[in-house]
Amino acid sequence: MDTPRFDDFEAFVQARDEVESASKIAGEGCYHVVIACEDETTPETFTQALLAFGRYKEPREMRRVRD
């Protein structure tokens, strides 16, 4: 995050229907957020909204090898 607006960010993820989970983490980054994408526009719309809080990385699950 570019600024310490943690309360604002947490309110943001609470209000977003596409967010399946969000966790405050230690190490690289401040949060780990998992979203469910109904279509190809969901990630773009969500990440554009994230820019109000700072930078992001967007790893994607390509194939689950174990449940």
C-alpha cells in the first residue's frame, strides 16, 4: 500500500462482492486478496479500483494440483 489507509482498504474489500477472502499478511505485500471472476472484465475492474490504495501483483491459479 502506498499509504497506511488500512481501515479504508479493509472497508473496500468488505464491500466488494467479488472478494472471496482477504487477509493481512507479513512479508511481501500487505494483504492477500482472493477474488472470484464471473467474466474477463472482473479482474480489470477490481485492479483498477485497487490503484486508489497502491500497487498490486496479480498471480493467477493456472491449474489446481491438489484440493
